[in-house]
Amino acid sequence: MSPALIAAEALGVAQEEIASVERIKGGLTNESWTVHVRSGSVVVRISTADESALQIDRQSETQILGIVARAGIGAPVLVSAPERRLLITEHLPGRTWTDADAREPRNIARLSQVLRDLHALKVPAGHVTDLRATVEGYVATLEKRGRTALLSALNVQRALDIATRGMLDLEPVLCHNDVHHLNVIDSGARLWLIDWEYAGLGNRLFDLAAVCCYHNYTADLRRTLAEFYWGASSATRLAALDEMCWLFDYIKELWMEVRAQSTLTVGG
């Protein structure tokens, strides 16, 4: 079924109400389209991921989407049907950030405020992103498939050690866990985050590490992020952030290797 038909059916409108459909570029685990209806615009997303192998919990994502939408940080959900691999949200009014946007000090300050707001939200205790379990799960999947190039004993043990400390050192907060510039929508007056499929209670440093790693922050930019987020940086905080950046990059490498053999083909 086409995105236009999916949107028309889900929204209870005639197909003639669909003005246009535009594919959204950049998704690694989903196919997404902006569907323009006469009364407004929506985003239709169809999952193409092996959700079990990639450790994606769509039920948890749906509940968290409701929480962040009410907080004004995420898009309001119109339809969530994990059994159909389908999500429809309102289309947010703004532009998607570029890598350069994420490196501007003014925008680092704005994003830091969004992350502080996110990390202050209250969520049900069950939505936990256990970094140690994440590493163990990807390692087990790759071992089962005979893909062991990334699994040196030294790297796996270092990852498990950092992940264990990361889950013990700080009180868990709601994290997005994939803060990439393509997941930031900017209206000029405010920012939203999209693509919450890995969100959960976890270590705030992992969100900060995502920003640093995805955008190749220098030591100076990492310090700038820490100062905007905490109000001041310190050698201890920067060392902890550097360590979490190593873990983020390693988990990303594991994820990419799992995904390379796990993507499904979805028609539409």
C-alpha cells in the first residue's frame, strides 16, 4: 500500500484529499514520507528493520513518543501500529539541521537546553536502555552470524566496563540516545527531536556523546557542550564524556555491522 493510501486510511480521509507525497531521505531503519493533506501534513514511517536484532522496542517507543510530544520536544503521534510497522506523526514546522548547524555555539546552547528539558522528564520505570545489555546483545548477534571482526576481547571488555560504570554512576534519566543533526527539526524559534526508537531511561552522558561523536566535536567543542549543559565544565566531567564517546562509537560500529545483515525490504 502506498504512503498516500496509508495516510488516507489512517486519517479517515478520501484519497483525493492527499495533495502530494515526498520521500524523506536519511532513514537507516525506516522508510519515511511527508504526506501533504489539504488540512495539513503528516509523516508516514514504515519500519524496514530487523527490530529484534537491532534491539528496537516499538511499544516502548510509542509510550515515550506520547511523553515527549506532551512536553513539546517530539512530534504528536496520530497512529502507532507496531504490528503493521507503521507510525504516523504530525509534520513539524521547520527545517532539518545540517552537520554545520550542530557545530555552531549558539545551536549547541539551544540543543543543550532541549537535552536538559528531556532529561528532567518523568517516565515509567520500565523504559530502560541498559548499555551493557546493548553491547552484549549486539556481540551475541554478531558471534552467532560469524561476524567477529569488531569483537576483539579487549574492545568488548572495555565496552562492558564503561557501560557498567555508566549504568551505576548516575541516576537514570530519559535519553534520546541517537541525537544526530538529521534528528533535529528547527523552526527558528524552537527545536524538536525526532526518531525516538532507541529512547529510554539511561545515562545522560550517552546523549551528549551522541552529539559529540556524530558531529566530530573537537576537545574545545566538547568543552563548550559541557559548559552549556552543566553551566560549567570540569576535568572529571570531560574525562567521563570522552570515555562515553568511545563507547558510543563502538556501539555504533556494532550496530552498523548488525544492520548490514538485518534490513528488511518493505514495499510501498
